[in-house]
Amino acid sequence: MNISRIPELPDTSFESMKLWFSCMSDRGLLFHPDDAPESIFVIATGEPTFSANECDEVNAVLNEMFELHGDNVYKAAYPVFMKYMGIQLDA
């Protein structure tokens, strides 16, 4: 039995999107929402980052996010990416 590393989207709020991206970052799975998960590989090994099932899960979550929030998906992801890069945002 494979346990998915992809967090569920708790609800359809903007805050839940931020939480989802934060969980992905904490799990070492953060990527830009425009990138297809099938196209993401671990640089050190050349192996796919996500299994086929995980790709399906990620795509389903992102599709729901974009359907409900459009370009605000990027606004939810932005602070998570900045934190990951060590860039502190103004309050």
C-alpha cells in the first residue's frame, strides 16, 4: 500500500491554498503551479519527483484551485516560495 505524500486541500479558501503550498514545501515537494508534476525530476537521481498517482492528485488539487481562484493561486504560492528561498516579505 502506497501512502500519498500529497496533502489534501482542506477546503476551498485562499488560506487553504497557502496551507497546501506550505505543506508541499515542508515535504520537499514545492514546485511552480504552472509546471506539470509529470515534468518534475529529482536532479541528483534523474528520477521523477512524483509517482503517477501523485501526479493525478496534484493535478486534481491544482485544477480545483485554478477553477475556484484563478490567478490568486499564484498569490497563495508566492509567500511560500519566498520563505523557501529565504526571502523575508514585508509585513
